[in-house]
Amino acid sequence: MEYRARRGEIILLYEDETILWRFALPRAGWWRKTPRVRLPTRPLSQSHIKREESLKRQAWVQYRSWSRITSGVLLSVIGAVQYGTSKVFYKIVPHFDAQELRQYIHQVMAAFSKTGKDVVMVIDRSGIHRAHKLDATLAHYQGKLRFHFLPAHCGHHLNPIEGFWRVMKDTIGAGRCFGALQELYQRTRRVLMAHQERPIYAFHWEWIPPQTSRVLLIACADVMFLCQKVSAGVTHGSNYYKAHSGKR
């Protein structure tokens, strides 16, 4: 896909979401060391599992009310960086859900409607990205937009926009608190708009020539073939040893 995007055949976007807190978050701290928890060596019974789950729920009751107080505390930012550039298409929302993602998709497609090129959006495998509420939107842009899912549990390492989020948060409010959510919104909007003219983060787009990629793929195929041959030989040798060991 990166090769096709470099040739100008498609528009490749790396999309992700992040949250911004109105309060300054601690950058470093210390925790008291606790005794190691001994894991049971035998399988837990169903009654033991229910008892453990009940104790966990009771322990989190005092924090449950705080976890639901999100209004006026945080903002969500949906963004996607175009491959080969530093341009970030963003949308600041009070809460991230499937409806906000649908509106963001319409915003992105409106920006690239005049190019006549297909848009490929690289995303992780979160539940919102796979929600059924997006089916109507994806059907509306069928043939013009498609999702490319990153591998599970390692998508954040393969998404270039993750580094941008880290620098953006430091620029917006490293070690500072905002008196109101509107101040955080205005500060976030100014930083994102300024990034379009003077980037605050340098994206590193590595490009492998097609011939080199082809050679690497052939080499990987040869290595896999040799590994299969070796494993087959080891299996055959072990079977031969088992068959003839009883005859001695």
C-alpha cells in the first residue's frame, strides 16, 4: 500500500484516537512494594471464581463514580496522518463513539472527494472501528474507502501517528491545568492548526524499493521452505528412532 501511495495511486491514512485531560497528569512517581501474589497451582472452582469477581467489584465501587465523570474533564481527538506528509486531519470531540467516527469519515472523504483516488485508512482493531453502526457509512463509500486493520495487540507500534500524539500532548499542556474545558479545546485547536504550517513532529517515512521488497520476499520464502525441510527431517529422524529403538 505504501508503494501505491508513493506512486499516487491511492491516499493512505493512518488513523487513531487519543484523549486530553484538563488536569495535569503526573509524569513520574513511586509505589510501595507489595508482597508477591501466589498463584494457585490447581484449577479454581466456579464458586472460587465468583467469589474473587465479587471482591473485585466491591473494591472498585469507590472509583466507579469518578470513572463516569467525563463531562467537563477530558476531550477526545480523532486524527489521521497522510502517508508521505506531515498533514494531520483531525476532529476534536467531547466523547469518542461510533457516531463521531462516522462524522469524521464524512469529513475526510469530503477533503479528498476531488482527487478521484481511493482512500485506504489504516486503523487498529478496537471495538468502535468494527462497530455495526459504521456499515451504512462504509457502504455509502464502497469502492472509494476501505479499512485496513493492523495486527492485534501490536497496532500502536505500527501506527506512525502514535508518536505525534505524544508530542502534541507535551505541547498542549505538559504539567499545566486548564480552568475550563473550553480553554483546553482552544489550546488544542491552536496547536493542531499551527502544526499544519510548522510541524511539531517529524514523521519518518521509510521506503523500500520494489526490487528490494521482491528480493526480501523471495528470501523469506526460501528460509521458510528450508525450515519446513529441516523440521520434516527432524520429525522423520525421531520417528525412525522410535521405530527401531524397540528392536534393539
